[in-house]
Amino acid sequence: MDARVGGSTKLVFVCNPNNPTSNLTEDVTLRQFVSNAAKRTTVIVDEAYIDFVDKPGHRSMIDLVLKGESVVVSRTASKLHGLAGLRCGFAIARPDIIARLQQYVSGDPNVFGQLAANASLLDVEYQNFIKQKNREGRALLLATLATLGRQVAPSETNFVFFHTGKAIEPVQQYFLSKGFVVGRAFPLYKDWCRVSIGTPDEMKQFCAILPGLFA
């Protein structure tokens, strides 16, 4: 990506942890890339899933914003906070960048979403509860996939991306017949499946029907 950033590049976008692969780019590597790219253009770092990261030492890129670099950090209330239906997110950037973004704003802010997101941000106990339940469900799914010998991306998110070896359409149909909806196709990974982590009990049910996919 760094080699492709040139004089005509208007924007660089990175997601970390990444969607749909669920993996985390190592902190120092990404920080160097973002800082170097920001000298040439604006860089957006999507940290929608950062709340689920368990790797010690991993940090947000907000400090690059505070240093005055041309970096935008985006966050959302749709993941950890469970407020996807209220469509509330926010960005952290230099005042001049925020001013430039204002011209693209369409519609008024969602007051209900803002109030709910603010309340959830302050509710650390709830956040810790959700993180722990996510760890439990994720660990159960990863263990089951390991038993089945499936290739799995290392997950630092609230979902898991694993190799089925089959086109996603029949995989979707199989899980739907069992009462579960899984992710869409993600080219070029059309024989991989993205599964969001539910409650531990839901994940137990999902893991129980998972071997049937490969029967």
C-alpha cells in the first residue's frame, strides 16, 4: 500500500483489526505506515473493532492525531456497544480536517444514538461484561474449528473468518437451514466464511451443527 501512495492519492483507508479477516496488524508496523503515508495524504484508520483486541501493548492511533498528523481515527457504537440500529459513530482528527469533513455531512445527528452511545461509553462495567462474553464465544468457536482442522484467521474481533473450502452460497444455505445467518461472500475469499460471535449459548449451538457442514 505504501508503494502505491503517490501525488494523486486523495485518501488512504486502513481497518485494524481488519474486516472481514479479523486479524490485527502489528502496532509498530501499522504506526510507521500510517505516519509515513500521512506525510503525503490523509489517512483514515478504522478502529471499529479495537475494543475487542486482547493483544497486550496494542494501542489506538489517536496519539498520531494528537501529534497533529493528517490522520483520522474512526470509531462506532455499532460493535461493542451494540447500537447498530441507531447509526452512531464518531471521528477523531485535527480541527481543520473535521472542518473539511463537515461539508460532506448529510442530515442532522441522531440524537437518540448520541445519547445512547455516550451512556454506553461511560458504562465500563457493561463493556467489560460484553468483552468477556465475546472471548468465551470466540474461544469456543476457534476450538471447534481447530478440532475440525479448518484454517482460521487469528481473530482479535467479535467475529471469526475461517476456510470452508466451499462456495459461500451452499454454506449460507446450510447454516440458514439450521437457524443461523452467516456473512456474505468476500472476494477474493469466496470459500471463506465470516461468523459473528453471539452469546456463549448461541455459539455452543452453532458449534454443534458446524461439523455437519463438512460431513
